[in-house]
Amino acid sequence: MAKKAWAPFPHPEKRFNYAGDTLAKAWGDLHAGDQEPFPDEKHVATLLKRNAKLGKDAKASATGLQDAWRAFHNGDFQQAYDRGIALGPLGSSVAIKAGGIHATYLIDDPAAKVARYEDLIRLADESVQALPNEANSHYRRAFAIGRLSQTLSITKALAQGLAGKVRESLDAALKLTPKHAEAHSAFGLYHAEIVGKVGGMLAKLTYGANAADAEKHLQQAVKLTPASQIAWIEWGNGLLLIHGDKREDDVAEAFDKAARLKPHDAMEALDAAWAREQIE
């Protein structure tokens, strides 16, 4: 049976096609938020040296990884996922990011979203085992678990211990890469969602979550990546969770900034489109 095609990226642009050397030149802007190392032969060789089970041909693996990331940035999310999966744990980072961004914006069916996120959590767990010294092994796990938890009620998510798993993974990611802006955004949302749902006192006593840490992490993400749509979006979302409509002007300003920033790739185009929808 042929594999079902994923819903396509709806905003294609030629400038998202990072062919040849253009990928390396744009990498710093494309990965300012997640601090993903550029997968050249030298970096991949280092990973293979740490874990011989990941493969032997650093050059071929590097080429495969670069092609997977090109597909991701161009909005070919299914191709990016498939190419990442073909590389095993070496390709988990791109596979999880592609599958997760696609599910977030381009899957409407709730059951299909849950199935996708559960698949990504499995990949992330394998990646943590295979590459524990890579910050994004832990961050992608937090991302996948966090996305799954958002499909559930807060009561159900907390009862299943998902919050603790997210915090554990974000702690590990930030210990390895303190300037990981997306991890800071995620940690800010971790605090904000719990405070917003269960109240400040219970959040602090039971989960160690509080509004001050939420804002600190969210502001750090904006400071690290002021040109990132998602940093501004999550700042706005965090304020909304903590303060409701009391800071609606700040929330609107954050979404407006995200909507006005020029996207570097397909993911950022989807982020910007979401922000525009919030202020129209």
C-alpha cells in the first residue's frame, strides 16, 4: 500500500530552496533558534566516533542530512521526515522537526496529530539514547512531548507526568546549550501553561512553575533571537496564559512583530501566517 501523502506546504517560495552552498551560508539565520550544528562531514564524523552504531560513512551521512534539511526549509516536510528516518538517530532531529511542524500547522484531524506526536516521541527517545550529548536530542523530545500534551486536557497531561518529562528534557538541553532560544521559549511556556491552568500557588508547590520564570525564559528567547517569529509568538502566548486580557496590548504587539518579520524558510512562513491570523 502506498504511503499517504502529507498535506502540502501552502506558501511555497523559490527563496526557501537552499541548494548547494547556500544552505551553509544561511545556516546561522535558519538555525539561530535551535542551535542545530551544521551537518558537515567533520561534525558527522564526530558523532559517528561517539557512537559507532550510527554508521561508518561520514561523508554520505552528511550529504543525506544536508538534503533532509534542504527539504525541511523548502517546506517538503514529508521528504525531510523520510530522509531523516533513513539515517536513523543521526536524522532524528530533522525528522522530528519536520514531522512536528507539519502536524502543528497542517494536520487538522486530532487523532492523526496524536499519532504523529507519539511517533515523534519514540524517535526522540531513541535519539536521546544514541546521542545524549546533543542538545537537540533532548530539545526535540521536549518539543514532541509538549505538542502531545497540548492535544490533551491539562489535567490529563499532568496526570500522565508529561510536564515532568518536558522539564527534564529542557533542563538537559539548556545545560548543554545555554543559548538555545527555542528551548528557552519552550521552558517559558512550560511555566506559563501550568500557572495559567492550575494557578500560581499550586503550580509552584507541585510543579516548581511560576510566572516570573515563565517571563524570564520567554524574554531570553526574544533577546537571543529578535528576528524569530516563534520567539515573539511564544512571548505573546505566555503573556496570554499568565495575564489573560490584562496585557492584551503586549500580546497583540508580540503577534504583530512575528507577522511582520520576513521568513527565512517554510517553518517561519507558517509561524508568520499564524501570527497574522491572530491580529486580523
